[in-house]
Amino acid sequence: MFYIIIILAIIILFYAIYYVLNKMKNISFIKQINNKYLRLLCLVLPLVILYIIIGLVNFVIVLLHLMFFIFISEIVMKIVNKSIKKNYSYNYAYLIGLMITVIYLGIGIYLNYHVFETHYVIYTNKDLGSENFRIIQISDAHMGTTFDGEEFYRKIQKLSNIECDIVVITGDFVDDDTKRSDMEKSIEAFEELKPKYGIYYVNGNHDKGYYQSRDFSYDDLVSKFKEHNVHVLEDDIANINDYIYLIGRKDRSDPSRKSIDELTMNLDKKKYVIDLNHQPNDYQNEMNKVDLVLSGHTHGGQLIPLGLIGILMHANDEVYGLHTRGSTNFIVNSGISDWAIMFKTGTYSEIGIIDITNS
């Protein structure tokens, strides 16, 4: 299935290049160039420059959006031509498509690089020991992709004035290409936060790395977290206080991961149980076993319509936001960053602030 998707992606990419170049050659000033080699250069050079500046993944995304918006613009132009009985040039369709693409993806860049605070309120009948229990959730930093360690430090400093009971890091804190300096500086940032019951981390599928291209290991990452008093949970249970358990699960990609049944077997069911699980893929088993599940991984769907496709393909149980199944609440965080794509059109980057309350 994976190879089929790759082949289809390559076919679509080449068609998108052909489609865009074919539309560009009909622009008036391109038509007026008599030398065919110079004309070809004028067509290809902008795409080459774009590829060099933004890289392969983002180049593909821009091309696909450009192809789509030009196509839609041409349909609209045909309707307009018929309705007012005038023949407007298709140059307008290309230029309109280009303008919409620039605006649309420009907004996507802003939504990706600007980090919002998203607030949730969860109600429970269980005794919390106080009227309210506040969690700050940070997920999918993919350190070094959209910001480096210094900038992450500044983002965390802005949270220092928010009182909370715990801070949770729900995986993919680093990426395959993260530099050691960025990893270390970003973890030092957590010294700025003073949650009542501490900071807790669970790993994601990128934290251990898919290939050896970075200058530190997963063990180095764990050691650095512990050095700065961040609790690393790998299928572990933390007693937050007399009223709340925190389960930190290994990532789904780890074959040694315990089931949720094993982890909850001996827990006092009267206590409130929070489950940190990077990938939102085990809802059927987690439902009614715990009270709240916090995940990341999906980046909130990242781009329209990837979130919907992910649901239809059963890649994830949910893509973004707060959902309830049985007696369990599930929250999927869109992440403070992303792994390679510089646009978010289906969501926005966020830090989650979650209040659990009796009132």
C-alpha cells in the first residue's frame, strides 16, 4: 500500500508540473518570446528557484495547490464568459489561481509559525482534591524544523505566567535532523515553568529517529530530560497526588509497548486517570478504561483535506480537538510545530491548556 501511494504521488507530481507549465506558456509575455530555449528557461527557472528555496515536500504542496486553484479559476472564468457573453483571456485564470495560491498558503505559513493557546474544559464527577486541575500540553515540537532551541525557549518563557498543576509533552519533541544544541537548549527551557506536580514526557515515533542523521541518541534525549527534572514515562504510571494517576505510554511504533489493560489493571478506579499516548490510534481499547487521553501526532490534519483522508483510511481514530467516547474524553493536539511542511491550512499550531473541573 505504501509503495502504491508513493507511485501515485510521483505521477501526480509530474502531472502537476506539466499542467502548471502548460498554463504558464499561454501568458502573453511568455508567448512573445521567440527563442524557444529562452521561453523554456522562463517557464522552468521559477519552478527551479522555488524548489531550491523551499525543498521538495513544500515544492510539491505549492504545485498541487497552484494546479487546483488554476483549475477552479478556469471553471469560474468559463461560467463568467457565458453569463456575460464576453471572452476573457485564460491568462486571467492563471493569474487568479496564482494569486489565490499565494494568499491561501501565506495564511498557512502564518497558522504554522504562530503558536496559539487552545483552552479546553473537561468536567468530571470524580474527586480531584481541588476545584480545578490544570494541564499544559505541548506536542510535536520536531525541534529544529520551524524553530530552533532559542526560539522554543522564548515560546516557553511566555507560558511561565500561567499557573498549572502539570505540564505534559506528548511526543515527537525532536526530529530525525534535530541538532544536539537545539535539543539541549529547548529542554533547558522547561526550567522556566513551575508546575505544581512537575513535567512529564512520553515519546513519539520521531523521537528515537528513523535514520542516523543527528548527533545525539534517544538515550541522550532521555538523560537531558531527567537532568532538567522532566519525568520520562515509558509505560509507567505516576501518582500525581492522592486523586490523580498519570499513565505515560510508549509510542505505538514500539513493539514492547504494554496494552492499556495491563497498565490500568491495578489502578484505583475512583481516581481520575490521565493517559498520555502520542498517536491517537487506540481509542477502542482506551475507552472507559481511563478518563482523559492526550495525544498529538496528526498535526491537526496539517493540510486540507489530509485530516479527512486520515480518518477515511483509518490511520487515526481522530485528527484534532476534543472528542468523547463512552466515559472517556480524548484530546488531539495539533502540535507546536511540524516535521517538514511549512504550511498549516487544516489547523493551526497550538499549546493546549486543559482544565479538569467538578463545577
